[in-house]
Amino acid sequence: MNPTQKVRRPAHVTVGDFFQENQESLKLKLIGKDIGFDRKISEPSVNRPGLALSGFFTYFAYKRVQVIGNSEHSFLIGLEPRVRAERFHALCLQDIPCIILARGHRMEHELIEIANEAGISVFQTSMVTMKFLNLATLKLEWAFSPKQSVHGCMVDVQGIGVLVQGESGSGKSESVIGLLQRGASLVADDVVRLRLFEDREITATAPENLRGMIEIRGLGFLNVTALFGVGALRLSKRLDLIVSLVHNQKTEDLDRIGTTTETRDVLGLPVTHVTLPLAPGRDVAALIELAAMNYKLRAFGYNSAIEFDQRLMKNIANNQLG
């Protein structure tokens, strides 16, 4: 992995981006004025402002999306109109990103005007409060997760996410075509976008304009779904294995037995790495598939290199004992 490629860690997400990317999945609907879309969500979580509406603002999580559910809505409508307006106005003075009404609750026009005057957008969702809180938190954690773009080809080989890398002209895309003919699925070609989710899993995707396309020198861009069917494309895949294609003269120091497992640091996580030498006549696609199958075996606890080493030691011991 090229160390010069920068890892981006978003410091914030705008309300406009959050609304645009999650409008359908979170069933969001703007009520009131089209305003406040440039406000910043600075924490990947949501908050229910029940205590704030009661006048208690100590440790108030003002950087988060504010969600009004059944409890908050019932509390508000139970207040006198003047007190309700004062409490809601005090909430809107806290520089919050936006307000979302869960369960399809409606808000008095007077309160919506207070929010809009403070530059805060108000949304409505038909989702149950707890379901919305869980899903919105996942969406925000995804939006705030570290990102990195790398050069290579990402492919799903028998359930193993393989990132194929190598110098320009090393045959990465041609090898992936061979894998697609064997039933693999393309995730991304040339530009692979990696994202760390919950500090435990790296997910790979393709830029939207390159999704489903692969470039072959002499043929140009090819649509893999048109050539191999819809099963030849995956929108995203977990990164499990990195395969580097290198010219044969650069592989003098490679481990020929395979007892050691090499890893590369990607977004702070170790990812298994395999180096495959390039030589005339080698079926690189078959070797990449073999590397993926070997990774799967090791994940299940079986290591061919260790078995070979044990056999060798057993033979040596038997010979010494006569």
C-alpha cells in the first residue's frame, strides 16, 4: 500500500449531505424552510433532547443530530404555549445541527418558525424512534469512518475480497478478467475506495462513474455485467487479502515454503499480503484464485506449509531413530 496516499478522517458531515445520502433509507422529509443544510454534524451519533427541553443543558450533546420521539413530543405538547416556545427557542440557541421528528410526529408551525429563524432545518421520519436511532447511528458512523483511495483491482474470489496491485502494465485487469471467467465478481478497477468501519473491517467500493467497468489495454472500457452477467459485479466487499504482482527478478527473497504470513497496514488494520512473481506463461488468474482459497483454508485453521514442515520434521526424526 502506497504510504503517500492520504487517509481522510472527516471532522464533520453537513446536514445537507446527511439528508441527501440518507433521505430514502431513513425516510426523511423536510418540513418548514429549505434552510440550515450547511450546518455541521460533528459527532457520529444522535441525541434525544429531553433534558434540554426541560431546561437542563449541562453536558448537552449539541454537536449531534437531535431526535424528538414520543417522550419529547408528549412533553412539549403538555407545556403551556408560552413555556413551550421558550423551551424550544432555548434548544435552538445551542448551535445544534438539525432536528428530526420521529414516528411521523408533527410540530406546531410556531416552533418550526423558531427553528428556521435560528437557521436550523427540521425533518420528519415515519420510522419508529428506536429503529431510527439505531440506523441513523450506523449511517453516521459510516460517514465519519476513515477513507483511502488506492490503485489496483478489487475482486470477490469465492467469498474472499482480494485487492490485486502491481506496477502499471503488470496485467492486473487482465488477471481479473480471467477470474471473472472463473465465476469471480468485480468490485472496482483502477481506483479502489477503502473505508474502515467500526475499527474492525475494511470495505472496498468503486467510484460511481467507474462501477461495473474494467479497462483493458487495446480494448478500452468494458462493462462486466454486459459481458459476464449481473453476478460478475459486487457493489462492495470486505478486504481480506492483498495480492501484489511483481516481475520475477524482484522476488529473490520470497518465502518458498509459506510458513510465515506477511501483512500490510491498511487504515490501521493488518491485512494478509501475498506476492506473486510474473513470468511468461504463468496463469496469474489461477494463482490469485489459489491464493484466495489458501487464505480461506488458513482462516479455518488449516495451514499447508505447517503440515509440510511437520511431515519433514517427522521424517527427520524417523531417520535418526533408524
